[in-house]
Amino acid sequence: PIRGPVLGLEASCDETAAALLAPDGTILAEAVRSQLAEHTPFGGVVPEIAARAHLAHLPALAAQVMGQAGVRPAELGGIAATAGPGLIGGLIVGASFGKGMAIAHNLPFVAVNHLEGHALTARLPLLRQTGVVEGEVAFPYLLLLLSGGHCQCVAVEGLGRYRRLGSTLDDAVGEAFDKSAKLMGLPWPGGPALEKLAASGDPMRFPLPRPMLGRPGCDFSFSGLKTAVAQLVPKLENEQDRADLAAAFQRVVAVVLADRARNALAMLPDATAMVVAGGVAANQGVRAALAAEAGRAGLPLVAPPIRLCTDNAVMIAWAGIERLRAGLTDGLDHAPRPRWPL
Ligand code: KG4
Ligand code: ZN
């Protein structure tokens, strides 16, 4: 049994996050600090700046969640820190800080794969309590990981049992949103800005390629779409044109994702649910297309609240709890891995 609350730490990209979960998965406290302000002047995440910002803010965030929940370090049941994949500087900061606490207070340490965190979020008790899912999301289920750094269809068959069904051949879907938005003159990160602009656009005005549509399997490709956007941008004359292109882009992405998801479900006939995670899961057009596709297969679409879809430490603490329950811990010599496939 887990002795007390589990502290989760996340510092693999550009959010610094800490969260404290009770052994049953109840969220006791959570905090996220985005580094948007630090990276925006550069139009993307600068690894060195990210690592330094994690170093500056992670200890205070950890203290904050512990303080909010009134939990002392000695009362913890374990420390779970993201140890990959991601930017190595941040991974070292997060994992080392976690190991330090584990040594100081003689606690079990869990090195969490960030992707496993996303994959297991659907099983958080919170989702049952808030009615997002009815019972516990049971294995196996299909995970669509749709973020700025990752774009994969994964069969989640059990704890530690993940089978990649397909992935992107070029850009991640969030990256495609960001690059196309940039071409259209929108601020970074482009996904949310593009969605806003698309709301007043006509998705049928500009015909765009639909990469991979109808192909077997569930790999993705987005670079051709980005090229098509680049060719149309110089022809745009007014705000309505830009909105129409944004709407067309978003529509094509949603259609392609739904097509890929359909094939992925066919590869996992005993799936109990379709689960989305990653920043792009915040996109309403994408959600609607995926919900329709899941519905056609008679399955629920499990879309965690947006704060749990984007990078956070709740998912890291929860993955830690699932691992601790299974008796899995890591040594203090565990080395963070910038590349760490599921
Ligand atoms: O999961 P995430 O917060 O960070 C990682 O990449 O790990 O995902 C960020 C990505 C960015 O590419 C961002 O543009 C995209 O998610 N994104 C969106 C939306 N919100 C965030 N893309 C489309 N529509 C959105 N509403
Ligand atoms: Zn992520």
C-alpha cells in the first residue's frame, strides 16, 4: 500500500508543474507555471531558458502544493518525476529535485515517462467523479496523443503495456497548427489563435490537401498541409480570407484525425474507449470530429478537462500512483532520457 500522498513533478518542456495526489488518486493540490512569457520573444521554446526557469520555479511550486494540502515531506508516500522524453535540461532539473526529496525523506522515487502520464490520465478518479467517464476507463483503450511535440495513436493495453499503432511521419499536429498559424501572421503558440480565427471562417472556401486520408494504417503527415497553407497565404487579401483559410485548415486536420482514429480503432477491436490528450485536444473542431468517430464505433470519447490534457503534474503523480500500486519504483541512479518511446 502507498503510505501517503504522492508528489508529482513535471519539467520536461515549457510548463513547470507540481501536484499532490492522495493514494486513491484524489487531487489534493496542483500548480502549473507556464513559461509562455519567457519563450514568446523567440517564437518557440528555448531549451536553456526552459531549464533555468524550471530551476527557478519548481521548488517553490512543490512547496506551494505541499503547503496548500498541509502535507509535510515526511508524510509523503512517494515522489514521481518526469524523466523523459523531453528537453534534457528540464528533465534533469525535475528528476534531480525529486531524487533530492526522496533521499532527504527516505521516500520511494518513480521516474515517469511523460507519455505514460498522458496515457493514464483517463483513469484518474476525478474523471469518474465529474462524469467525464462512467466507470473506470478499463484497458485496453485507444489513446490519441495530440500535442506540439507528439502525435501518436497508442493502444493502452495495461500499465506499462503500450503499443504504438501509428505516428507522424513529419510534423506533430500541434506543430502543424503552430507553423500554419505563424505563416498566417498569428502569435505563438498558434493553435488557440488559429481556432479563434477559424470561428468566423468558411471551411469550404479553400480546398486543402487531406494528407493520409483513406490510406491504410494510422500514421499522420502534416507537412504537405503546411506547404499548401504557405502557398495560399500571399493570396489572402483581408481578414475574412485569413479566417476562411484558418477554418479550412482546422477542418482538414479534424477530418484527417478522425480518419486515422477510425483505422486505429479497427486495429484495436476490443477497445473500451477513445481517449484524447495533448494541447490539440483543446480544439473544439477536433474534439467534435473525434467524438463523432468514437460514436460511430459505439465508444465514448474520453476528453479530460483541458488543464489535464496539456502538460501538468497531476498526470505524473497519477502515473506514479499506478506504478507504486504495482510495486514499481526506480533507483536514484535512474538517468533522464530525452528520447524515451513508450
Ligand atoms: O500538450 P501541449 O500543451 O504541449 C506539448 O506540446 O507537449 O500542446 C501544445 C500544442 C501547441 O502546438 C498548441 O498550438 C496546441 O497544442 N494547441 C492547440 C490548441 N490549444 C493548444 N491546437 C489547436 N487548437 C487549440 N485550441
Ligand atoms: Zn505533453
